[in-house]
Amino acid sequence: MNIVKFKKNINKYMIDIIKWIISVALLIITIILNYNYQNINFSIRLVLFFFIFTLVSFITLSTKKGQELFSFIYDARIETRKVVWPTYKDTWHTTLIIIIIIITISIIFYILDSILIYLISFLTGTRT
């Protein structure tokens, strides 16, 4: 019984590998043909690209890793809906606070720099 399951798993694995190879090959061929046939109308090339991209997406989603990727993207989308986003007012107030802090620290650094320059020039005797 285990040998039968093992053979089924190997077959599924091999089919998935073949699907991935076909997907990658289609994408590479699409890129090469798009580069070589630049004289064809852009809208026709765009429609063909979307058609091939859709085909590759369906092939990829039929693999185990493709289904895991789709599940991950779906779960991530659900999680982003659960996030409580700040209001415009909160965002604006936070931005203003950060700007005020940056200006204050810049002034403090300017004063400290001026004091240090004065002290060093006084100690070295290079003050004019």
C-alpha cells in the first residue's frame, strides 16, 4: 500500500515539475518574442502577453506550490482588512509632531556645533 501512495506522490511531483517547466518556458518565450517582434503593434503584443500570462497563471495555480501561494495571498489580503488604519487627522498630527521634533533637534545640533567650533578655535588659537 505504501508503494502505491509513493508512486502516486512521485507522479504528482513530476507533473508539478513539468507544469513549472512549461510555465517558465512560456514566460521566457513570451519575453524573447516580445523583444524580437517589436515592429508588431503594441496593443496586439499587450493582448498576447496578457493571454499568455493568464495561461501561465492557471498552469501555475494548478500546482501544489501555486495553490499555497494563492492561499498565502488570500490570507494576506484578509489580514490587511483586519488592520485598523489611522484616520487622516491622526496621520497629520503625527507628521506635524515628527517635523517639530526634527526642527528642534536640528537647532540643538546647530548650537552644539557652533559652540564646539568656537571652543576648538579658541583652544588652538586659530580664532580670528
